[in-house]
Amino acid sequence: MAGHGPYSCGLDAAVDLVGGKWKALILWELHTGPRRFAELRRGLPGVSEKMLIQQLRELEADELVHREVYRQVPPKVEYSLTDFGVSLNQALLPLGDWGERHMARITTNRCR
């Protein structure tokens, strides 16, 4: 599999980018437009400040999220999707739709 680096297939590479609970949810929160840190935190109940910072840094390093710092007082920082992030979000749409259709079943199975 020359040229694939550490990945065995495309799904392996994609799942690596959104692995864990928060990354896909952060991308989803950003699909309607730029958000400030506090807005993201409110939109993601249960995420700690430390975890959100870490996940945003990783998403930025993977070029999925852009961090814009506005030089003003007080400083303003906004996060938005890059074109690469938008394309990944579009790929996640069918998965989100599938989850919506099967949420009750998944919940029931997990609560057993």
C-alpha cells in the first residue's frame, strides 16, 4: 500500500481525524459559521475547557479548523471551518442522518 502512510484505507484516515467524542461534534457546531470559544463550549454540553482547547488545537493542526485572532481589546478569537473541514463535514452528513434515524435503537442497546 505505498503512498498511504500509516493508514490502511481511506476510512482509517478519516476516522483518525475525527476520532474521539468531541472532534466531530466541534466540526458540526461550526457548520453554520464562525464561533467564539464560549459559544462552542455552550453548544457542547459536557466538554471541559481543557478538552475543548486540546481538540481545537488538533483540528487546527489537521487544517480542519481556522483560528482567527482579532487584535482588539479585549482580544477576540473565532474558530471556523476551513474548506478541508467543510468537505469533511459534508462527508459526516450521511452518518449524522443515520444516527438520527437509529438513535432510539442505539440508546436502547447501550442501556442494556
